[in-house]
Amino acid sequence: MGDSFHEQLIEDSAFLKTDRRLDTELLDKLILQLNRIYPQILSDKEATKFRNLDVTTSVRVGELLSHLQGKGEEACREFYRALHLHVEEVYYSLPTRLRLRGPLFFLGCFSVAVGMALLYYYSEAKVTGGSRALGMAALGLKRKAQEVLIWYTEESLMK
């Protein structure tokens, strides 16, 4: 993720201007978040301008994004933070976020799915020491995967 927030916002701007999920209410939340917590990024006068309902939402989003890009890196970072806080589904569908999930991400997900399918398929065969091996395999995994494997190990030991 070598891109700066400013560069990411330039890349994401077209998407944000056209995404229908970023409606008037959500845009107001973002503007108020930036105005209240970071008045140096968005003053009261600027916030009022961007909340003008006489202007369409997509135009207001475009103007806000241009304004934030002009304010610099810190303003762009705080916009992303507010977007993540208030509109998580839009945040995770941004082009720059999707790019972070490259082919290795999908290959990893596929590998986990295949591993769980094999585990389920061969769970009928009781292999001596298999539960212990599963417990040891859980040591190097993320917390959620660890919990699933440890739960499965405990269940097989109780049988």
C-alpha cells in the first residue's frame, strides 16, 4: 500500500461520485464528522456549503473531494477514516481497497475452503493422533481460524 491517501482519493473519486450508496444522509454524516472533529480541515462555512441541498449529492461529493485533495494528505486520511466509520460497505468496495486484495488473497481463501472441505470429508475416518495434529496446526493461524480448529479438536476428543 505505497500510495498516499491523497493519491488514493484521486483514484477513488470517480467511484465515490457515482456510488448511489453515498446518499445525502451519509454525505452529511461525513461532512459533520470532518467539521466537528477536524475544523481545520472543514470549517463551519465550508461544511454549510457542502451540505447545501439545492445541489445534487454527486456534485457535492465531487466538490468535497476536490476540497479535501487541496487540503493535503491529513485531510484525505481523515476522510477515509470517517468513510470507514460511517459507510463501511462503501469503504470496502473502493477501487483502492479492492486492489489490496490481489490474487494471493483469493488463492488463500480458496486454500482455506479446500482445507476445510478435506477436513470435513475425512472427518469420518478416525485417525489416531489426528486431533492432536489439528490442535498443533491451529498455532500458526489467525484468531478465527484458530478458534474453529480448536473447537473441532475438542469436539473430536469428546467423542
